[in-house]
Amino acid sequence: MKARQTFVNNIGMGNLEDMEKMETRAREMFKEMDTDANGAIDPAELKAAFSKMGCRLSKSEVARMMEEADEDGDMLIDVDEFIELCAVEVNRFKACQGAQTQMCTVL
Ligand SMILES: [Ca+2]
Ligand SMILES: [Ca+2]
């Protein structure tokens, strides 16, 4: 939950309604998070990025996010997977704004 809030805040509330803007922002975030610039985010980079945003994730939280984002199972998030993750998080966040239900408790 705290991770989602941090994530969505970082994408920017103003970008949520416009998929194109969101994707542009997601690409920027990806570049910032990929500190060794190898075109993929590994668990350590993910953790570091969130702690920079002021959100400390435990090992298991990082693992859960990786699991959710990593579609091909190589334990790295590439840019397409990252954009997909952003879209999923934003949609969940929007869903949560309407109804405060169990949907909000995944992260
Ligand atoms: Ca990297
Ligand atoms: Ca992957």
C-alpha cells in the first residue's frame, strides 16, 4: 500500500488520466532507477529507488514487486515490464479511490 502510494505520487497525479504522458513519465523513472544503465532494473535498484523516494521496502516487499512486474521471470524489470507495472498500479490506485476495499491491500 505505501509502495503504491509512493509509486503513484512519483508518476504524478496529473499524469494519471493520460496514458501517453504516463508512459513518458514511466520511461523517465525507469532511466532514473536503472542506475547502472544496463536497460533493466534489478531488485537492488528497485529497493534503492524506493528508499530515495522515501519509502523503505523490506526484502519480501521488493520480492513481491519484482514478482508482479517481472513477466518473463528473469528477475529483472525491463522497460516494457516497467511501463506495464505503472499502468497496473495506476489502475489499481484509481479503483481504490472509488471503493476502499480489499483490492487496496495487495501491496
Ligand atoms: Ca540496472
Ligand atoms: Ca523480466
